[in-house]
Amino acid sequence: MTSIRHMKIKLLFLAVFIGMVWVDAHQVALRIPENTRNDNDKLIIVAFGNSITATRKPVNQVFAQRLPGLLKERGIDVKLINSGIGGSHTGRLVDNDRHKVRHALDRFESDVLAYNPDLVLIGFGTNDAHIDSKLEGGPSRIPLEKYTENLTYMITELQKQGALVILIAPNAMGQSQGKLQNDRLGQYVQVVRNLCNTYRTGLVDNFQIFNDYHNKDGQDMDDLMLDGTHPNDKGHELIANRLAKEIMSLVNK
């Protein structure tokens, strides 16, 4: 890790360890007073995604709300910006206007790049893959090739700026959504996995995580779901814990 931004991340970790050094003569720890810290002392993280990233009233804390506390426990102060918008796909409104919102490429500069982040969590795919006709072979909202192109653009632009990237593969959906939607979603998940390998990003594979949970005796996918598509608090807890581990692994490389 040789960029200035990556050096900042390393220095933040070094500061944590220095803050834990004990002065034997006084038996006190050297710590930075909370009121003297500013955003330059923190790891700036942007969570960029759809309604699974965005806050939701039925859920007490989505994964992005849980992350600062989990990372704090590991000695890392973060400033986390939640740039999740419900209904959002990886393209622009003109690509598919089923949901009249600013989609990923409509807002990539204002909602991500403008924060000059150290780390970006990118979680899209559920809306991109969705088959509105509910017919076998029907079109997804964003074609697979365009989804690949959109994610590739975001990853490469962030890496040009020296930011770390963690891709979040969409979670598998509950039984109410049916095999058709899950099978199509699986194709989009594979794109995320492939891009992770190509661009050496971090990865949290929610599709695999949720399926692993489902395949254990006495557990069911719907235990993690609010409505068959969106995770409940238990699901978000699972995602957040895996993300915290992935972040620690990535920044320690």
C-alpha cells in the first residue's frame, strides 16, 4: 500500500497502538481526548447502495449504522456516510426509470467522490437483476453486461483516487420472491465475485452468507428477512459483522 491515502490508513492504525502504550511511572494510557479529534483522524467510509444500505424504519440499525461501533471496538474511529437510496440500481434514471430516484451513476460524484473517502462499500444488484415481468427469460432492469460495466467504472474511478473498495454481493432472497428472481440474481452475484478477483477488491458475499445460514439445520432464510428482499436486524447484524472483519483484513494488508 503505497498511496498517500493508504499511508493515512496505516498511520491511523499506528495511532491506535500508540494510544494503548502505558507509561509505567504513572500507570496511565496515552490517549487522544475525544474533543480534540477531527475527521482527519478518522477513516472516512462511504456506504453506497440501494434500500438494503439505506436506513429503514422497521429496522433498528442497518449494517452501515452498526459498523462504526464494531470498528470502534477494534480501535478504529470512522466517519461513515450512508449513501444508500431505495430503488437504486447501478445505472442512471434514463437506463431504467421504474423507480424515480437518482441512481448510482447519477449521484456517484456527489454521493461518493465528493467525500474523498478512504474506503467505499459498494452494494448494488437486487434492483438491477429484478425481472419486473416475472416471466422466465424476461429482461432484468439493468442488463448483466451493463451492470458489469457500471460496477467496473465505479471501482476503477475509486482506485484511481487511491480509495479502498469492498464489493457487497446482494443477499439471497426469501421464499416469497421465488426461484426465478433468485436464479437471475445469482448471475449478478457472480459478476461481483469476478470483479473482486479482477480488481483485487474486498468482498462480502451476502448471497453466500445468507445461503450458508439457510443450509444449517433449524435455520431458514426468512429468519434473516424483513419482507423476503430486505434483511431484518438479524440479517443486518450478520452483514455488519462480516464487513467489520473484511475491513480489518483489507486495511491491514
